[in-house]
Amino acid sequence: MSSEGDDVPALTYADWRAYLKAGDLVGLECESCGNVTATPKRACVECGDRNLDTHTLPNVGVVHSETTITVPPVGFEGPYQVAVVDLGDTKILGRIGGDEEVNIGTTVECTDAVELDGMPAPMFEPVE
């Protein structure tokens, strides 16, 4: 689904949320330079081109960085861990679920989405 240079994004935030709630990670790939992003953008962050296609992302990746949130925002119970997960072509921020903590280099899988006020985020758990 390409925007073909007009102002209609290939993947809206509403589309991205629907995919995530259905258990699918998707992003965008630039037709010009091949850069992949994990969340909707109106233009490529590398070259500025607006010709973007929806791109299916893998559900398994490796923790690139992580931190523990000890003072959570209103509506969340803490403490909990979040991580930037390297999916190969791109990276995405997600929450870590389950009872195990993860470290840099841990392989994780997107298993669910956590949601607050209609705003979902990917939930990752360590792969055994």
C-alpha cells in the first residue's frame, strides 16, 4: 500500500494499532532507499521520500537496550521493564512481559500488546 507521492500515508497510526492488536508487527519501507521504520511516518527518515510501503516485521528480535521503569505513569503498575528491540531491518520500543528480566542480547518475541487509553505498545517476552 504505497502513498505514491501524495499526502496519504501508506500506514496510518490507526492501521498500525489495528495490526498490533491483531498480533502483527508492521512498519514502513522506503521505495527509494530501502530504509525500514517500525512505526508510521509520513516520509522516510533517511532520504525524505514519501513513497513508503507497508512492511511486515519479524516478531522475534534481540534486546538492543533496556531499562526498568520504577515510577510508572498513571494507569500502569510498576516496576516494569522496557526495551529497544532490534528486529534486523529496524528497532522498536516495547514493554517486556513475563517474570524474567531481559538483558542486552536476550532474544525476545512479540507476544501481545499492552494498552492504555486506546494506545497499544508491543509486549515482548524472552524466548526460551
